[in-house]
Amino acid sequence: MFKDAEIISVYTRREAIEDGQVIDVTKMAKEAGARIPTALTAAAWAEAVSVTEELETQGQDENGRLWDVLTMFTHAARNNKNSSELTYTVLVVKKPGRKPEKVTLKAVIGPGDDGKPVFTIMLPSED
């Protein structure tokens, strides 16, 4: 149906990274065990990684939270060998002095700009 259709616009992963809609976390993801390029959507970052100044005073930091997100992802991925999508949870302190809350994330493997596989971690409501 779309075989000869004219492409009028393409928004690449690289452009999404440059625009801040997707955050490349490949370096830390590799340390956590991911073997291919990995990124988080800005919404997933805001929900699971971002830290307020108030939380920083209580020992929370973005590197630690990102490590938790990526470690839980790689553990979930090891147990999910037959699907291009998985969901998993990570515990996140959202309010000072409160217990951690479960945050559900979705990871999808798909083609990157060059056609090679990439992981994107996002909120379950995102595509």
C-alpha cells in the first residue's frame, strides 16, 4: 500500500536526542550490561531519574537513580528473550522522607537510524 509513497518527513533518533526528547544513556547502560545503544525518553527520565534539590539534600542523585533504572532493565531483559518489548518496575523516592514508590517503565528494542538495534526506555503510555 505504501510501497511507492513519498516520504514527507522523518524525525530521527539523533534529532530526538539533540532536541532533548530522548536522552542517550548508552555509556552507563553498557556498564549495567546492555550490549546495544540505550536511551530514555524525557518523560521516563522525569519520572524515574530526575531529582529535586530537596531530594538531593537527602542523598538522592540522578546517577544513582539512572543506575537503578538500567540495572533493573538489564535484569528484566535477561528474562525476556522472545519479545521486542518488556515492562519492569523500579523503586523511586519521589517525596522527601517518604518510602520509595514503584515506577513502571517499558523498554522496546527496535531499529535505530542506521537500522541496527537500539533500546528505548519509556513510560508504558508512550510509543
